[in-house]
Amino acid sequence: MKTIANQTFDEERALYGEHDIIVRDCKFDGPADGESAFKECRNVAAEDSFFNLRYPFWHDEGLKISGSEMTELCRAALWYSHNIEITDTKLHGIKALRECANVVMRNCDIISPEFGWSVNGLEMTDCTAESEYFMMRSSDLRFNNVRFKGKYSFQYIENSTFENCVFDTKDAFWHAKNVTVRNSVVKGEYLAWYCENVTFENCKIIGTQPLCYCKGLKLIDCEMIDTDLCFERSEVEACVTTPIMSVKNPLSGHICAPRVDEIIRDDESYRGEVIICGECCCA
């Protein structure tokens, strides 16, 4: 592989169509303000480099990015690319990852509104993220030890697993399908409305009006803190280990908890059962 080191590029499509290259300690910045530095490239490693220009990695195949920084001016950094590994890197531009597949991210810091749309296959480990509409319409996500803060996350995702995560997020997991969240904290309003076949296992759920209009919803040994008006019109099997403030009109299934302060039934067609019990009876 050819190595390009200690250079600055600011022209349009600076390394267009290159393949089998290592770019080390380079800067993509300057007065020419050129876009699309690595467009249509193949087998590229970018190490310890600085990206301050738009659209650097589009339509690429085989990327390894490590120890690098993408500033807030580096918008839409990775689109339409496949087989990507990103480690120890800051991604701070809007819409940093979209329409990509087979992505691995480790030890990254993400500050990027509208990050991760329509991504198929993302493994994210030991990362932090701030975003709005994070990971919308993506599938086959595998997150471990990810800390996220923002709004409207994980909407319309499918076939995904999250473990040991902390999510502080409003309107998370709306319309999600076939998702499992384990050993995690999920804080925010209106969690997982309209979801289908979603399971929370050993999780702490915090915030108002969670888990409404759901199909095939499961909670296994979960805590629920400051949760009121839960499970409205949901098909649910839930084992909750803490008191619940209120449950409203569950459609079907069973909700087991040590205490429910208020059970609201103002429609006889919703027949979900609320069971007050000292130990979980849903195993």
C-alpha cells in the first residue's frame, strides 16, 4: 500500500478514486474549500488525520479511520460506503453516517444531528453520542456500552440489540421492530410507542408515558422510575420489580409489579391484567 503522510489537501476531490493507500497525519483543510476528498475510493486507511471539509468519504469500499477528527464543518462525512472501521475518532459534523453498511465503531465521540440514517449493520462499542433522530430507519445494530443523549432516537429501527447502554432520550424506539435492550438505562418521555416485538431485560426505565400502543412488548425484571400512564393500548407481558405510578388501559397480557399507585380503566375493551405481587410471576 502507498503511504501519503504529513500533507495538507484543500482541492476538490483531492484523492478521488484512489485505492490501497494509507493517509497518515494529513489535513483536509484550506482556502480552496474543496469537497469529496476520498470519493469512489477503495481500501483506504486514514490515520491521525484532520478533516475540516465536506463529504470526505462517499461511495467508498473498505475504510479504516483511526485517531482522527472530523470537525463540525466536516458535514455528511460518510455516505453510501461499505465495510468501514472507525476507532478513536471524533465525528462532530451533521449527518456524519448515512446509507452505509457493515460498520464497526469503537471508542468514538459523536456529536452529529441526524446521525446514522438507513445504516445496515453497525457494531458500536465504548462510544458516546449526542444527536437528534439518531439511527433512524437503520437495521442490524449491535451496541455495547454506548452513552447517548438527544431526541427522537432509534425510530423505525429493526433487528437490533443494545447491552450495557445509557440512553437519555425523548421519543426513543418509536415504531421499532424486533429489538432487545439488556442491562441498560433508558431515560426520557414517551418511550417506544408503536413498537413491535421489543424486549427490555434487566433495564431501568425512567420517564412519563412509556410503552404505549405496542405489540408483542416484553419487560423482564425491569425497574420503572417516575413512570405514569404506562402501557396504554399495548399488548404486554411485563415483570416490573419497582412500584409503577400508573397504568392506563393495557390492551392485553399481564403486568406484574409490587405496587401500582393508580390503575386507569376507562374503556372496557382493554383487558390487560395488572397483578400486584412481591416477586416476579412472569417467568
